[in-house]
Amino acid sequence: MGRLRRSRAHHARRDVHRAARTRARTRDLDQIQLIDLDPKVCVHRAALEAQPIDYDLPGLAQHYCVECAKYYETDNALKSHWKSKVHKRRLKELKEPAYTIEESERAAGLGRENKRATAASSSTPSAAVDAIMS
Ligand SMILES: [Zn+2]
């Protein structure tokens, strides 16, 4: 057995060891996208940006980046973070649609599309043909 792949294992991720630690685990991309950045519920975002003072969190939880789910010590640190590569990359990642339960069910053939097709075929054959054609 040869050497297992060690190089190029992480693209532009500065501290992989810290990210892998469970105690440093932050919110996942889909949690941020579907809960924190939900356009229908803008309360979440406002609540996250104006959190009550928490002495256990960095900067008393007053400087929080919603997209990255990270606390910063000072306002300047947060502002320079918004200009940083890490944050811009995160914004790009968040623009892509999150992996949802519906998608996994569709992949397994349990999705809504499947259900609709069977319901249509049981009612009228012409409706089923229309469903297939469209
Ligand atoms: Zn950020």
C-alpha cells in the first residue's frame, strides 16, 4: 500500500484541524441558508445581528456574521471580515441551493414527482400521458 493522499486535501481552507473539531462546530450551510437567511422570515437575521450580551462568546456576541455563523471581537474585525476572501467565498457558496430532504427523497425515488405520477395514472390514462409529456 502506497502513501495515502495528503496533499491538496483542502482547497484554501486555512485551519482544517479547527474546523474538524466538534466543539468548534458552526452552523451548516443549509441551516444558514434555509433558516437564518430565509427571506420570508427576516426576523431571524435581525435577531442574530442584535443578540443580547453573552459573556461566553467572543466580543460579548455583539459582532456576528450571519453568513459565516461566526462571532467577532470588534466591529472593525467584523467589517474587515466582510471584505475578506473567506466571507466572499461563503456568500458564493450560499447562493447555490441547499441540499434538502426533498432532493434526497427524489434521488431515492420517494419524491413528490413520483407520487403525482401514480395518482394521475390511477385517475385517468390521458392525464397520465399529459403528465409524462410535460
Ligand atoms: Zn462572513
